[in-house]
Amino acid sequence: DSQSQTKDDYLLNLASHMSDAIDNDEFEIFHQPQIDLKTLRVCGSECLLRWHHKKNGLINPEHIIGLAEDVGLINRLTLWVIKTSLTQHKEVCEQVGQNLMVSINISPKDILSQQFIGAVIEIIEQAEVASEKIILEINQAASIINNQDALAAMEQLSEIGITVSVDDFYSGYTTLANYKTLPFHELKIEGQFVEGLSGNARRKSITETTIKMAKSLSLEVVAEGINSQWEQDTLIK
């Protein structure tokens, strides 16, 4: 219909401008603080990608990665994000006088790129940020559970000190059991899952069980979107 055609045209127009947007630094990075629930102090930040298009204004963040993957620009975009994020992160750490962690999202298509690991290492060296302070969050990690090339790439990232995180967890300990084949060190519970804790006893039970299993596997756990004291108390147990 005309409405879907209009949306398709809109997305096609964005995709056609994406390469130039990367070259012209039209994208922006926002650093969202992460809080250690034990100390209630800022321990790091997650880097959020935003695109303020010259004609269309602020683009829905959910469209950006999908478009980049569809038009084959995801590797270029991700490397731009990593380079920009690390440059800004170093400046922030120098300003606050603390050596914080920094978390950056990447795509499975990045992990599967043969040039990705080498490019990341070069960016880290140029940025002069310790790899031990970098977390790379893999979106849709379930799609690469059985891919040997992806597993090898994740191992390489781990070997140079980078923390590998899985950030698309929704379905509880069954999924976590499947993820045990992946060489990762951090599990992230998404905000939309956290937001439903107070009204869903089953979700609360799954979350508590998941955290216990994650700790037994020596995994760090990050929860997104904590909006109440009750949610915080539930997650800190």
C-alpha cells in the first residue's frame, strides 16, 4: 500500500545517504553511564549511536544498524563507532580522573568479517585505551552460536584483553545454557525485560535464576533500564 511504499522510500533514501554520513561525521555517540550496584558509583559507560540527518532529523536508532547491514556498510560504521567512542572515552577518563570501562555494540556481521579484528587492534593502539577497559557487546549473538569462524574471532578478542558481552538475552536460563558454547564474559539483560519484573513473578524467577547461573559461570551481569528501587533490589541479590 501507499503507506508501506512511503516507508520503503524513506528507508531507501536513508540508506543511499549513509556512506556520505559516515564520511562526514553526521553520526554522534552518546555515553550512557553504567552504575555498579554494589558501590552505586559510575563504573563505565555504554556508547549509543545516533544519526541526526540533515533533512529528516533524528533517525530512529532501530533503523540505523539494520540499514547498515542491508547495504553492506555495517563494518565501516562499526569501526567508525569504535574509533570515535574510544577517542571520546579517553577524554572523559582524563577529565574525571578515573579509568572507566567502555561498552560498544557490534554486529555478528562484524565478527564474521576477516578484517575486523586487525582493524580493531589498530584502532585501540591509536586511541591509547587499554583493551582490558573495552567491552564489545554482540547483538543477536544467537545467530553465531554454531559458527566456528565467529567463535574463533571472539577468542581472539578475549586474548587481547577485550571483554565480550552478549546483549540480546530475553528468554531465561535455557538461552543462557545454549550460550555457554560462546567465549563471552558478560551477560546483559535488556531494559524491556527488566521493566516487566515487578508485574511478572515468572520473569522475576527466571531473572534471579539467570543471575545465579551467570555468576556460577564467572560472568559479569549488566541490567539495562532499572527504573525503581524494587527492580534494583531484585537484581542486586
